[in-house]
Amino acid sequence: MLSSIFSAGIFGIDGYIVTVEADAQPRLPNFELVGLPDMAVKEAKERVRTACINSGFRFPEMSFMLNLAPADRKKEGSAYDVAILLGIMKCAGIVRSDIDVSDKCFVGELSLSGALRSIRGVLSMCVAARDAGFREFFVPADNAGEAAAVEGITVYAVKDMRQLVAHLNGTEPITPEVYDRRGFCDAANTYGIDFSDVKGQAQAKRAMEIAATGGHNILLIGPPGTGKSMLAKRLPTILPPLSFAEAIETTKVHSVAGTLPDGVSLLSVRPFRSPHHTMSAVSLVGGGINPMPGEVSLADNGVLFLDELPEFPKQVTDALRQPLEDRKVTITRANGRVTFPCSFMLVGAMNPCRCGYFGHPTRKCTCKSADVKRYISRISGPMLDRIDIQIELPSLSYDELSSNAGIGESSATIRSRVIEARKFAQQRMGEDGYLNNASLDSRGIRKYCQADEDAMELLHSAYDSMGLSARGYDRIMRVARTIADLDRSEIIRAEHIAEAIQFRSLDRKYWGTNDER
């Protein structure tokens, strides 16, 4: 007897449909599994046999041949256990042979007791099943909330094989899982931190607001204890709320990587990733024999914070250059090519020297001038070219730290301005597909960065006196465009250019030049 049960697998962060074909013959008991299974799939033979018996069913004494199609694609993981056992049960008549399963998809790992364990990548699998035309999707109970976020398909949460068989045979139907959209909206932008926690540093806060509005990458430079990490961690709190489409994309990445928090079915806040400087390039951009997302993809639609930026190996920071430009990273291996999304904001933080006190007004720097130059030069020119805003954070005085009068605006207040400015920008350039001002290329700058005569005279003067390059010119225009958006001005004025120039002035102080690399 032949039966076909549909399941799903993962390649990259995308799901694909797998057909489990089971053939049973009345011969000596045997169990063969083909279709390029990896070791975890091969071991399913023992799991499904024991799970069937412990679920109260008699495992058929027959010869089984199971094929996982398409046969030319390697099958990995334990998500096919349920479909494999259902194929055997249907051949043996445990599941009624007249039951139509052609519109149903089954995923899940089996424990030896017959219970279904959670698996990775359920959201991507459910999307693939819906797109392939399936109407019902059966998942482990722990993954049901994640799968239910996908619209257009009915999701059933299954606790064990006994419950699943009873549902398919029509004796004990399972109630479909329903996703709570209102709960997603209520949880959006729920953070335990706020910008009002940061005392002083008004100029740095202004820079963070501009970066959030335009999607600009930002570099924070200052001695230890000036609030660089505090500001970076609070950047997601002033970004616009995560849209449902962005939440689906970001959750897919975290689900495949296995980093989705327990009890969370769909990410409702923008991710904040802060990897240690000892990480490898593969950990940053993704890779491996079976490619997995790296930190840049886990920060998709959120913030990637690199603290102590010069301490990262040069090959790691240089590996960021392509993801920052393309907003995606492609990894090629022998068994195929995988593309991961990585649309993130980069926040870098660094001390001005190794001891941290170069240029400090009260504490003496213990580094030699050559050591300071060597430390700063660890950040390559091409990497610096991809950072639009540089801001220096001064040390705070005792009065600033101890006074309660310096409590600034809340994240909600700043976020409201960011949202309005982004809407203002999108009305102007949305039809051309630009996501934000940071994504403007030369054509977009010519079209949307219109400045008055006084602004152009100021930029001309800065171009000559600061030795700007074409890249420096473009960066200043992009930042000035964002500042003008915050003022709800279609025309870039002189004060907008002046403020944007301030965010490029550190090139000369720390790197000894301005864009001439």
C-alpha cells in the first residue's frame, strides 16, 4: 500500500514542501528511508517506532520504504518525524485510508513517549505551506502561536500522536489556533529602558534622533562612562514600531536560528544585537556547512551594536561592508546558495585610545601618540565611509550626574518626532523605493536633496576647507536631508548643512584627514 503525507523543511530562512511517500509490503519487517536524509532524519526510524508503541498503537510488522521528495535536496533536522509516522499509520490503517490529507501539512519532532517536541523554523514552514496551497497546518503545541501568525491557513496545535490520530479519524477534533493581533500591537515598543534615563549628552541624543529618523549608521566616540552603551541600547526605543510584515521577516530569522525567546510567538519589538568583539566573521555575517544566520541577520529591522569597535578583528569589520550596502548577505555552499536579510542600523562605540582618555580634560592619557594612531587606524577607511554620523561624547561633571533637573525627553516623545519625519520623507521619495535617507544614492541625492543658495555656499566652503571627497559630500547631504525632514522643510537650509557638517568633524581630529583615504 502507498500513502503520501506532506511535510516541510528549511533552506536558509525559507521553507519548502517535502512529500513523505510511504510504501508498505507484506514481507519480513524492514524499514528503509531514502531521499538524502541527514543523520537526524535517519534516526527517525527508531524514534517513530518507539513513539508509535508508547502512544498505544501496534507498530506494523511489514516492510516499509519511505522516500522524502524531492530526492535531490538534502533533508536536515527532525521536523519530518510526524509525517513519517503518519505515512506508516495510513498504510497500516491506523489512520483511516479514506481520510484526505492532500490539503494538510505536518511538522514536528517525536519524543519516545509520542509527544511532539518544538522545532526551529516553523514560521517559514507555515508560510511555505500556505503559499503551496495547503489549507491546514499541524505543528507541536509549543510552536502553534508562531505558526498561527501566518494568515490564510488553519493551524492546529498538537500535543501527541494519540491526539493527532483521533483528530484525523474524526473522533476528537482539535480546536484551531488563533493568533491575537491585538496582543501583538499592545506588546509593540514595550521596553524596560527609556531615553530619559540618560543624563546630559544633549548633542549625542540629538545625533541619535537624526540617525533613527534617516536610518543612518552612527559612531559614538568618548572616554569610558560617558553613556555610549546606554544611548545605543535605547536607540530601538525611538525607532518606529515594528510593522507586522517586518515582524514576520525578523521572526523567521530568529526561528530558523533557534534564538526565538521562550513563550514568544512573534517578535513585537525591534531586535538589538550586541556581539562580543572576539566573534568570528562567520558568526557576524552567517555561514557554516549548513548556512545559518549571523548577527547581521539577527539584527534585521533592528540595531547592531558593536561596542569597542577597534577591538574587533579587521576581517570581521570589513565583512560588514557588503551587508551594509546591499541590506542582504548571500552565502554560497556546495549544496546551494542562501540569502539572508540584514537591513539594520549600525551603532559603533569606541574609546579615543586604548586607555580611553586621549583628549580628556582632567585625566591624563597613558598612550603614546603612535599607539593612539595605531588604535584608531584599526577602523578602515571603507568601513568609516559607511558611517554617516560621528559624535564625540564628553565626560559628565558631578553636577550633571547628581542633578535631577537634567532629565530629558522620554523615548515616546522622541519617537513621535521620528515617525512624523519619516512619514514626511516617504511622501516625497516613497515612489522611488528608497527606504530612508541613508539609502539615497547619487541619483536620489540630486533629486531629493534640494538646497537653497546659502546652504550651498556653506557646503562649498566646507568642501574646500575640510578637504571633503565626493563620499563626504554625499554623506553630509543625506544627513542634512534628514535634519530638514525633522524641521518639515522640503528645502535644505544653511542651518541644516551646518549641523550635518558637525557630524563629520571628527575625521580630522582622530583620523588626521577628512575622506581623503
